[in-house]
Amino acid sequence: MRELALSARELPTEEEFRRAVNNLAGTYWIGLQTRMAWAATYAQNEALGLGYGEALAYLDRIRAVTREEVRDCAVRYIDDARRVTAVLRPSGDSVPAGAARA
């Protein structure tokens, strides 16, 4: 939670920002390694009214984001008062001591 709060106060470092953008771009290209993936991406973009050209414009828009915009987004959406915590556990009667039953 400390890192989330920090992201609303400070800009990401140049290195963090560069790595994040490169990770998004790399993951996107890896996801488009087959013709089927390209076809599905084109179809989804057309169905959403974005047009098939969105498949290539996406990376330009990702690269156009600034560090300030990342911080501003964190300020807008990371709100500790609205935080939700989910706990996953196996089904059954074994509930740890002090935990509430669902």
C-alpha cells in the first residue's frame, strides 16, 4: 500500500517509466504473434467502433503518455478510503482463527 500511496505523490522515475512503457509494448507485440491474434484484435476493435487501425495506434498512444499523466491517474483512482481487500481460501470448514466466515 505504501507504493500505491507513493505513486499518487511522486512521479515515477525515468527508469520505472521507461521499463513500464517497454513492458506494455513488448507484451502487446508478443500477444500479436499469430495471424489469429491479429484477426481477433482487428475484429474486437471493429466491434468496439475503434476501427482496425487501432491495433497500430495503440502503441503510439501508450508511448505518448507522460510521467505526469501517470501520477495524475494515480491521484484520481488510488483512494485508500475506497480500497477493497479480497481473501481467497479453499472451501471447507477450515477458517483461520480470527477470520470472519463468509
